[in-house]
Amino acid sequence: MRIESVKAVYPNYQNVASSWRTHLWQIVVEVRMEGGVIGYGYGGGGLASLPVVNGHFRELLVGTEVNSPDDVFGIWDRLYYESLPYGRKGIAMMALSGVDLAIWDALGKAEKKPVAELIGGVKKNRMEVYATGPDSEWYAELGVSGQKLTHRWRGTTDDAVASARTARSVMGNQAKVMFDVYMSWNSEVTIGMAEDLAEFDIYWFEDVLTPDDVRELGELRPKVAPINLAGGEHEFGVAGFREICEHGAYDIWQPDITWCGGITAGMRICELAREYGVPVVPHRGGEVWGLHLIAANDACDDLAEMVLGARDSEVDDLWVGSPQIEGGKLSIRDEAGFGVRLNEGML
């Protein structure tokens, strides 16, 4: 089948945080095939990535044949090569992620198979969930296996200790408790946090430094053990993760499948992770795009992130039919492609 058209749009979000994400949040990519098959993908970069998809990538893609997974890999390589002068990381790779996912979705629909079947077969039927947000009581009711707390350094460890104490008390001793600090700590703070939080059996600290600090992260990692250092959501493609590997920067890799280059890049990152024995826990992996990779790839831990916020949080229902938590777990649906439909009312 041939690609007939490619289009990226920025949805009419109502519940995106008032921050840089207001105009740099996720895009929807539509790839329409001759014969009527339509694939949808989710990419990053917001308004800034639209010209990349609707201009350069569209010109390269229209008329291209897509009949097998090998064709998708070839398309990815071509788009990456042609965008090298302005790409490799950031906006261009986020745009490429949306295109890649849309093409996989279209191929799955054409073959009448879930994407997970196309990329290796379903190896995990039910994935453990950890929730990101502040609502420990709700997460405990949902039966999820862990809670990731957010923290920004403001000169004291007291607030982190208090939130960890609450999470551990409510979620129980068997639950995983993690911290995402969004690059707001430094090495000294991280070591201090590891000491002050030792009683709570923290599973990982996420993004303690910037993604450019791979050498320092490699030096820091053994100093905070047995707490794991996790990261990688701000890294792109297998080349970026190879640098992480060379410096031993993280115990756990967290590529975001809608940012790092899509499922194609995710599979290659998992191959590298398997070679070095590093577990992969995709960022926002409970969203359907990452969930198919987790289900199909044994390099991925059986652990999927859902950014749930609080019980009464309002959310945008952009993807209709997304898997829902049942008994603390998620399963992919036995439907063609990614198994979700676009809520066109948000476009």
C-alpha cells in the first residue's frame, strides 16, 4: 500500500498545564493510505513540530510503499537521515515519533493485527501499573503497584520525606515508591536525599541531573545505591542511549515512545538495553504507544506508568478506547493497530 497523505495537527487541549507545554504538548499525526487505511500517531514538539511533518516529512513520504515492518524501519532511517542537518534530537525527533507511530498503526490495521504482534508478538498479557501524582489513597484503591512522587528542590528535604512517608504508609510496604525531580537536584542534593529517605526503600530517583550530565550521573549512581537512578525521557534515538550506556548513567532507561523516535527507535533502544542488561521502563508507558512496546519486548520491565494526577482531575479524552486499569494492571486490546480511535471533536 502507498502513502497518500500525511498531516499533523495540534489538538484543542483544555487540560494541559499552563507552562511551556501549552504550545509544545503532543501532536496528532494522520497517515492516510491509498485504499482508505488511516493510521494515527502521537508525537511531541507541539506547534513547532507541525511544519516538520506537514512540510519536509510529507514531501518525503507521499507515494512511499508500506507493506512490512522492514518498510517502516527503512522509512524511519530515511526521515532521520534527511533531517540530520536540523534534527537528531529535539523537535525533529519528536515529530518523527508521531509519523512512525502513525505508520505502524496503519500497517497494523492493514494486516488486521495489533502493533505488538508486528514487532515481536505479545509476550506480556497484563502489565503492572505505577501511578504518577499525589493521590496515594486513590492509587491504593486502584491496586497499582507503585507511586511516583514529583519533587522540586527548594532548599530542604523535609517535603520529600513527608510525601514519601505518606506514600509508604498508604501504599504499603510492597509498593514501589519513586521520585521524579525533573532535573532540579544536583549530585550533593541527591546524595543527601538518599540518606534522608533511606527508611522508605525508594525504588528510583528520576532525572536528578540534566541529560547532558551523563559523566556525572555515572559517577553519582554508585553513591546512591541501592536506590536506582532512572532517566532517558529527554534523550533521543539509539545514539543518545549509547552515550548513556558508555557512561553507565542510569540503572533504568526511560525512553518516551512519542518523543524518542517512535516504536522503531524504541525497539532499537531495547536491543541496546538487552545487550547491556539494563531494564527499560518507558516514560508514560501506560499510554497505548508505549504499552505495545512493553507487551512485545522482553527488554522492558513489566511496569507501565500512568500519569493520573488526583482523583478529581479533569483530563482530555483525545484517544478513545485507551486501555483502562483493571485490578491494578493494563492490557493491550486485541484490535488492529494501536486499538484506539481519535476524538475528532478535539481537533
